[in-house]
Amino acid sequence: MPRRRYVLSFANGPQDRVVSMRRELNAILPGFEHREIELLPGESAGSLWLRLMRDFAPFSIAHTAALLGPDTNQSVFRAALALAPTRMLAYDSHGERYHLSWKSPVSSLLFCKGWPVDQIHLRPWRDNTLHYPEILELPGRPAEPAKKTVAILSPYLPWPLSHGGAVRIYNLLKVCSSHYNLHLLAFSESKDAAELGPLKEICCGVTLVQKPEFRRLRWASLRPAEVVEYDTPAMHEALRSVKRDLLQTEFTQVAGYGGDVLVEHDVTMDLAAQEHARLGSWSSWWSLRRWQTFERKALTKFRGVVVMSEKDRLAIGGRVIPNGVDLERYIPEPEQNGARMLFIGSFRHFPNALAFRFLLEEFWPKLKNLLPEATLDVVAGPSPDLYYPFGSIPSAEGVKLHSFVSDVRPLYNAANLVLIPTPVSAGTNIKALEAMAMERAMLSTPSGVNGLELKHGQDVWIAEGAQAFADAAARLLQDPHLRQSLARKARAVVAANFDWRAIGREQEALWESLLS
């Protein structure tokens, strides 16, 4: 009777990465019995190794697999490597795997140090992105023959409202649905049917394509990583099958699909330029050059370009249709006494992750010295551990981290001060408009309120640097009259200029000019 051969996958990191590793192992090693190994409470790496040597004889182990990265248990990784030193599969933080072996020590060491496989073996055009061919068609409300059909292409499904881009797309779809048949094409995060919520009543149809499993950008690619990530044959096929009079493409990273209108939620090469000015590295320069080449070429292929602010219009042209806020939903309540602050920013948008790191590592220790009773709520969006790019998410006393929050109004009502510490930004921040509508004072960097034409000391307080930001927060939290003055004037600005209903009419006017 043949001896059983086992594949041992070690759960030594975040659950989503463990699940992805196990799924791939099942696909590439189907002829073996798979076991998932976990470290028992109080068990050392050495004890784990002895336990597995006892349970699985070395010649019964076909392969071991474990995760690499700052958010993983490296003692468990070393135990897995010692168990099968020539049959070890390592998975890095991008999901890329490599067969470690003593026969190729330099390559194995480079991979453990974070080098991509295509650089280790000088394969610049290698691409291991996993594409999914399925196209999911979901019905909505009946189309009206007398109305024109506008298709909207988005890299995200704009429901639930988990980040600013989703808020904008959803609200403008809602406003424009009374005069147009709308068909939404979007990428989904999984094969499961997505929760459409009110989109079923707004759109006449929704087409979903599963987002590819993008691992790492080919180092010789001339296209930015985000562009490669969303380029998949299934979406090209879906676009060919949807009948429409107009196609509006949301976000620069999907501009390669073409269309009639490109909505520049951020001027992405502006973001890249700010990041290069901050870092000054060869990597940031190459990222900037990629975005400049791609975005400038993409802008020439659309009949209409929408930007969020006058600053963006002066940079690339186009028509300003700003972000807005639902003034019927965001109704302020009186502020309660306290020293409670709020920061909202999905980590899937890189500037928000940068802002959070600034808050926890630089700002928070200084503020606690000035005002020990201060607290901070952070809304980081869905799966913050997955999208935070700097390793494990830091924590601190007095800071509470929330993932996705379906209704942020109670958090605004509980806050005394809203923080917008983004170090780089393009377009305009919807979180600033929401804070203004909820009549809460804002402390921001200059880029955090970019494009909103607000004035320091009048309707917002602006500061830069950790000490200045901490001093300003302490002052505002101890001066309720100053906070109330800033908040009231900001509410007047948002009510006069940023109502979604008026902004929706501007979008309809653009569509009408192109359709005629």
C-alpha cells in the first residue's frame, strides 16, 4: 500500500493570505493530502517542528508552504523550512510564490529579502496575473425606450459607500437616473454575486467582472501598476456587448478601455509628482514617468474630461464637476463636550494610509503630551489589514480603528474635531465635504482641503508637520467657540456650492452636449 504524501500549509499570517495560499496549493498540487498547520497556544517553533516530525515522517511530506512578510510569524516560517528544506514553497506579500532550495541559495535568499521572481531570474516581461473569464449580468429596473442609455465603467462597485469614489459615482447615478437609462460595468472583488442595494432601482443593468488577481508589476512595464491590475479580457468583452449611446469611464486606471467621458477623480500624475517630491527615489521617479506617459496619452482619447477642481482644470483642462454631499442626509446635530477626534479614509487609497501612519507614529505621541484625554476614531474602510501597505497596522492607547462603517453620521456627531492629515492629494476630498455638512470643525493639511477654496482660520484650520498639527489640535479641542465658528462657516460654504442635486445637473448638461 503506497504511503500517503502530505502538503502542509502553515497559517503564519493574515487569514486572507492564508486562504489564498491554500487555494493555490490545492490547484497546483492536486494529488496530495493537504493539511493546514497552526501554532498551538504556548508552543514554540522548536516544539512545532518536533510535533510535526512525530506526526509526519520527513519522507511523507511532499511540500511545505508558508508566508513571508512583516505581518507573519517568521519562527513558524523557519520551522516549516527546517521540516522540508528542499521542498519549501514561500509566498511573499504580493502572493507570489517561490520554491526555496539549498541548491539555489542566492535566489532563495533574494526572494526572502523581497525581490520579485522576474528580477531574480531577469525575466522582465513575465506576468503571472490570474484573469477570470466569467461575466455576470444582473438585471435592474426596466429601460425606457424614449431615454438615451449611458454606460458607466468603474473599477469598483459603488455600493456600499465605502470610499469617496463610490460616494460620488452612486450619488450622481441616483440624480441622473430620472433622465437616462444607466448601465453600470464594474469590477467585483470575488466570484460571489455582489450586494447591489439601491443600484437595482437606479440602473437598468449591472455587469460585473471579477477583478484579476494581480501580484506584482513587471519591472520593465511602461504602464503603471494600477492600469495593469485592471486590464482584463473579460471587461473588454463586456464593453463590446453593452449597447449604449455614451460611455463614461471613472478613474484614470481604467482609461485604457476608452470611452466618451473620462472622470479624473484624481489627476494621478499630480499625485505621483507629489509623492516623488516627498521621496525623491528612483522608484518614485519611474512611477511618475509611467503615469505621465499613460495619463497624458489617455486624456487625448476622450471627447470630454471631468475634473474635481479649478486647480485640476488648469493642470490638464476639462470641465469642473466637483464632488458634493447629500445635504438631505448629512444634517448636523449639536456638538457634545469632549476631546474626541475623527479621521475617515479607506486604506485602499494610498494617501489615506500615509495619513494614518503620520497620525499614529508622529502626531499622536505629541498630542498625548499636550492633551492626555484626547481620543481618535479611524474609519479605515473594508479589509484594512489587506490594503495597509506598511506592514502590520500600528495601534495606540486612545485610538480606535474601525473597518467599513455603513453610516458614519453617528461618528461625526460624536466628534469634536475632524482630522484630514493627507500629505498628498489630488481632486477634492469627500470626507471634508461631509465634515462641513455635519458642521464639525476641521484640522487639515493644505492638500487635505485642496480645491475647496477654504480659508485658514475662517472655515478650516490648516497646519503642517507633526508638532504644528498637535499644537493646533490641542488648541481647537480646548476652544469650543473657535471650533463652532469654523464649523458654521464651513457648513454655509458646502450648502451654497456642493449639493449633489445641482452637481448632477452639471453632469447631465455635459452628456447632453456630447449626445447632441
